[in-house]
Amino acid sequence: MILSQVENYKKKLVICVPYRDREKHYKIFFSHIKAYFEYDKLDKYLNVSIVFTEQNNNKPFNLGKLNNICFEENRNELDYIVINNVDFLPVFADYSYSDNPTVLISKGYDNHLIKPSSNYINKLKQPNIKYIFHGSVLIPKKIFEKVNGYSNNFWGWGYEDSDMRERLIINNYEIHYRQGLYQPLLHDNLGWDIAKNTEVIKTPINIKNNEIFKKNWQNKNYYKKDGLNSLKYQKIKEEIKFENFREGSKFIIKHIKVDF
């Protein structure tokens, strides 16, 4: 291993896993990620914190705000952050540091299992990976701060990831892509496209967030006022779920409950 690779593995990594009302997925992901790093990954990744960030209220889900909260709560303990969906389990993933924002998942979207709702049949097509910035993404600390984190204003499902992609592009950051295999978990479709018979329609949440996205980006500087610097929340509880210190390596799993 060359020196630059060694230094990259010494970087402090925080993997944020935001969720709400996904207790089954939380338990599966917890067991999986613990085993994934504990047995053979700590020889490479010396400082790893897994942070489950749970939205603890009845408001619509706000993934962007949860990502910002996770970053803010761990700002002094990280060199880079990975945002990992709770329903994507890493099978073969490279979590090592990069100076560039990086999509870590290249396989997994095409067989993403979504539970059909009543008479609806969901058919997901493999998206163009070059237009994707979600699932499992890496962002260096300095870049996350430069783009002011995620937007806090996308309530419900969708478009906070598209908004982050625009923030990166407008600041001339090149998005990189790695070969990563993830196992998707079965879940309900709570906001994206729903197939009615053979016709694909969009939910009201999806349509609303699309309109917000388009309106926001009529002003290319809007992101400077919506993000980390406008973040407001209350931390309800923080709990260390697991700790492992071995031969200079640190592996911690935390669970944070928040309200906003």
C-alpha cells in the first residue's frame, strides 16, 4: 500500500444513516454494518463512526435536514462524511477518503425492491448513474461546508439529493464514481413514482418538491442561505450503541434522536 493510501485510510470517517419509521431496516443495517467493519475493515479504516440520525416527530420526512444535523453533531470528529441510505447494505464498498464528492454505489439501483401498494405495481428502471447523487455518497468536510450542506426545505420524499448535486456543480466540483455493490432492502414507496397499471404517475409530494427545486435554482446563489447556516433543531437523545478500540483503530456506532 502506498503512503497516500495509508494516509487516506487514517482520515476520520463518519457514516450518517438518516431514517424515520424504519425500525426493521435500522436493526438490519445496524447488524450488517457492525459486522462489515468490525471483522476485517478496521485494518484499513482507523477512525469510523456510524451515526444513525432519527427524525423523532410527526412532520414529513426531511432527509436533507437530517444529513445536516448529523454533520453538525460530528463536525469536529470527521474529515469526510458518507450519507448512506438505511435501505442500502454495503456488500463491496470503498469507503476510503477522496478529495472529490463521490458516488459509492454503482450496483443496487437496478434491483431495488419496493413493496407494491394496494393495486399498484412498481417497476424501477436502472437510472443513469451519472445523474444520481444518493444511495451512498461521500463528501469531504471542506466541500460539505463550502456548499452549505443540504437544503433544509425539502419535506417529504425527493429532490434534496438533486439539490446537493446542483450545489456541487455550481461550485465546480467534479463528481466521481466508484464501483460499489449494495444490497437493497424491501420498503414501501412513500413519495416517488407510482405505477398505476402500466402508467407511471408522480405523487403530490414529488411534484411539490420538483417545483421547489426549480424555483430555488432560478437564483444560483440561493444555497448560501439555505443549509448549515440556517439549520435549527433540538437533540432529544444521543446514545453510544457500540464501541471497539483495537490496535489504534476506533469504531463507534451512535444513535441520535432529533426534533425540528
